Amino acid sequence: MKCHKWITVIVLGILIGMPGTLFSRSPIDSLVLQRLFNYSRNFTPNGVEGHTTNVYIKSNFNVWRRNPTLWLVPTMYSIADGKRYLISESYNKLKFNDINDYKTKRQVSYSTIRHNRKALPTIVEYITPNIYDVCLYGDHILSPFNYYNRHYYRYNILPSINNRVIIEFKPCLPDNTQLVKGHAYVDIMTGRVHKAIFKGEFDMITFRTETTQGDEGIRSLLPKECKTNAIFYFMGNKIFSTLEAYYDCPANLPDSINDIFSLEIMDSIRPVPLTNQERYILQEYAEQHKPVTIQEEDTVEKKFNFAKDVLQDAIGDNLITSIRYRTDRAYLKISPILNPQYISYSSSNGISYKIKLGAEYYFNSHRYFEFRPRLGYNFKYKRPYFTLPLYFNYNPKRNGQVQVAYGNGNRIGNTYITDDIRHEQGDSVDLSDDLHLFDDDYLTVSNNVKAFDWLEITSGFTYHYRKAYRPRELMKYGKQQAFKSFAPMLSVKLSPWRKGPTLTVDYERGLNGILNSELDYERWEFDGSIKYDFYPLRKFNAKLGFGFYSRKKDSYFVDYLHFRDDKLPEGWDDDWTGNFQLLESRWYNESSYYARANISYESPFIIMSWFPLIGHFFEKERFYLSALSLEHTRPYYEIGYGFTTRLLSIGIFASFLRTEYQDFGCKFTFELFRRW
């Protein structure tokens, strides 16, 4: 048998064990890589649907160095002081809809982390790699085992035994945070990965992962065992973590068991033994945190510690950590108060800060309320902004919902009033530059339903109360200080193509006399948009649209639905939808018509990603092109380039009137800890 194995090794060495420069072009090498890339195609994407497995996860945290800045890191608050060596265990049930879509139910857990909180939860994904997908983890880190990523890696094949080869892979120069290097043991006949070891660095975490895949069939697409060593660096803090995951564990717990904190139960179902150090730490923690009996509670004097009980546990935790509360029927989430991700800057709107809240209440799975407030403050305009939408979902399958939304929009201009004053008083009259501006409070009530898979209809009404920003000055000239409007509206959304554009028609008609309304107008808007994702991690977005007022009186406010200046933008994924970066605010409300186009292209590797050293940190890059036509002005254009790193998303833009250069500006949003 030994002779037979050596003969196999020699034969494989002759066939594929050539020097890298030779075998990289050999037919054998190409065949093995082709089988590797095609292996997952033998299984349908939903072939894993309904598959359930038990997973045991163990995490060790060794705090090598820490300083006060660790308190500012989301999810690291619980290990910013106290013990330096911490252990967390959990026994979970995973149910798959497909390879990338699964739900995790934690049934039993035990942890020495304060309050049983999750620490560094972002590294949990590193023990569930999807090696055959475009991305190893969610939407980042390109897999070397996927066909579409082959141009970003260099491969070297070495002989092994038992009809297996070793495939070494490393990024094409220069290195990038979206790529990994390592090697894998691959079946030469089928291309199946038996075991893979790779290492990389992403989002301030340096990691090394070793995964062993399942034995056969659909299980071979999923990990069987996975171990990851990770090191987290941040402003002098250094934390080493080891995570282990074991799938298909034999102990089946009833579904009624849900998130029980018990070392006793964990000892009975743990599939692998603990090390002596781990067992000692867990037992020591269990002894120190024994449940207090009623008799003991009466004899033990509780000491109040203001620094710990108030500043640390009550206030500090909620400043940097999301507040979540869930019951069988209700769910509440409040964003952390101190979070750099909620700060953004643009040349046109200055610095903004925003915060999100969310609440849900379920009568059943088909009837439930949603409340999604969005609050913020713009420092340039020195005013708060808010939107308070309440949804009642009555038919989720058909997107049937009633929405009631109250908010304060951007200040809006009515130039008719200032023009009338100058006509009466003469052009030499001294008027404030912002005399024409009005604060805008609005209430919208609508019903939405998807009549067919390709047709969605929204109908309702909107009510505006617009009050002058400088009412006393208007009163001095005898002008009206407030306007009210009531307008029924109708929106029809068409998506007849599966991967084609979405077309939308919006109509709004202002009526006099209803709820003291006094603005008579009629507005139409037509919009077409498409989002196209193609491998690997590239996106093309395009949006075309135009709108006009087919009816208006002298005293009217130009207020479009798809062409507006948002002082609290949602983020990069929404900017291309029509939020011009350098356009002056007044232009949004001065034209009786508009026609605009917005195009963007995104990819992890365009320009800067290929530069040595600095290219390592570029996660995504983007190009922008926007065009606009308005009344009484030449065509307006914007071009831009942007990129995303672990710290910031930055965009640089230039604007033109036809071919004449107008302005230059930038925009940035914080990305630090966005996945944490």
C-alpha cells in the first residue's frame, strides 16, 4: 500500500507538479481549476432549502492591551474593563433557506462576559464562510474559489495524496483588503474543496480561518468544522480571539428551548471537550455568580456604586450600543446616541447628524404596526429635521399597508411674494435674502397595495402648512405669512420586467377650500430607475425622470417628489437617486419643470485599489454622472469620483453649466464600525 501511495504521488508530480511558470498553463491545471469553479453549479441554489443543523460555537477573548478608547467601540464596551480572558459558548439551531440565507436560533449559552453580552460579534461571520460564493462573508472579501473572481488571484497547484491536490492562491499585486491568500486541499476528479486555510485583513480585524467542508452532496457546500484566529487593532488596543464552530452536532434540543443561560446544560451537550484553562475559568465564574437565595439576599447588603451602576451600566452602555427590546408581540430598537456613522458632510449642506428609531407591534404575522422615526440636525441651517412614519401592514404578501407620516421638510421658497413686494415698493427696497423662505410641516396619509406582481398602486392625500421664516417682515409689507394646501395623490409603479427598470408615474392635485387649503395646482412626475448587480461586487445604477406643473396659480410652491434637496441623506446607496451634490438649494423650487438623469458605477477595483500600499484599504470605488435641465438656465452637469474605506466614504464632485465650470466640492460620511 505504501508503494502504491508513493507511485500515486510520483505520477501526480509528473502531471501537475511542474514549476509554477509551466503548470500554470498546463491543461491539467486548467482542468482542476475548471472543476473547482464549477463544483457548486452541480447543486441548485435552493437545494439546501429547509436544511437544519445544530451548531456549537465557542469564543475566547484575550485582551492583550486596552485603553480608554475601547469604551468607544460598539459591542466592545462589555470587555473594556475587568477580566482580560473571557469565554463565550452557545448551542444554536440553523435553518437554511439557501446558502446565503439562514436563520440562527440560540438555544443555550454561557459566557463570562458581563451581562452575557455579545463582544465583537462581527467576527462570528468568519466561522461561516461560503467558499463557493462570490463573497466569502456577506458582501465582502472575494472568494478565490469562485469563477468570477479568478482574475484577482494567482493560483499554484501542488501534488498531494488520495487523488487530491493543493491549490495555493494569493492576490494579484497589489494586495487589497477584499482579497485573501492561502491554500486548499481539492479533489482532483470533482473539484470539491475538502479543507481550506486562508488569511486576510478587513475592517481592523486580521484573521486566519481554517474550514473543513461537509463530506458529500449539499453538505459539501457548507462547513463541517471551522476555526478562526482573529486579532483586533484599534488605537493601541489589541485583542486576540479564537472562534470554533462545529456543525451537525448530535444533540437535538426541543424548539421550545430558547436562549437559556446555563453551564449545566452546556456541559451535557458540548460536542468537544474544553481545555483545562477554559474549564477552570468557567467554573470560577460560575462559583462567583451563583444565584442568591432569598435568605442570602436578606442578609447581604447591596452596595450602590454610582460609577458602575449609573455611569457605566445605565448611561455609558446606551450611548454607544443600540437599545433592543423584544417580546412575543413587540420589538423596539434605538440607535446608539454616540455613533460616527450618523455624521455626514457635504459642500452644499454642511454637517448633519441623524439618528434612527424603530418599533413594531404584531397582532399576527399578517397584521402589524411599524413605527420608523428618523431624526436629525443640520448644523449649517441650524434646525432639526424629523420624519415620523407609522405603517399598518395588513397584507405583507401584496405589500398592503396604510401609512401616516408627519414631518418637517426643507425650507421652501415662494419667490412670487418677494417679486410682488419689489413691484409695489420698487427694486431699491432692502429685503432679507431669506424673506421668501417658508418652514414646511406636512402630513401624508396613503394606502399602498401590489395589485399584481408588476403593478403597485399608492393613493391618498398630503397636507402642507407652510409658515414664513420671517413672518414679521412679511407682515410689515402686508403679505400673507402662512399657506395651507390639501392635495389628493396617486402613484402607479410598474415593473413588468424581472431584471428591467421600474417605472413610476406620480400625480398630485391641489384643491381649494378643503381644510382651509388655498393652493390650486396640478403636478405630474415620471420616473424610471434600474439597479443592476453583476459579478464581482459591481453595480450599475441609472435613474431618468422628468416632472412639470400642468396647472398653477400665482401663489404656489414648487415642490417635487423625485427632485428635492435632502438635508439628511440616507447614505451612498441612495445618493444616485437624484440628490445632486453641488446644486444650490433654490434651484429645486424655482422651475415649473425638470428633466434629470443620474448614473453611477461601483466596483471594488477601479483606480486607487491598484496602487501599492494605499490600495490595500480601498473597499469600493464609484463614478458618478448627473445631468439636469431646468427652466431659465442652461443644462447642468455633475461628475464625481468616490471611494469607501474602513474609516470614511469620500466623494469629490465638479459641476458645469453646459461646458462652463461652476463649482467643486466634496462629501464624506463615517464608515467606522458600520458592521459592528
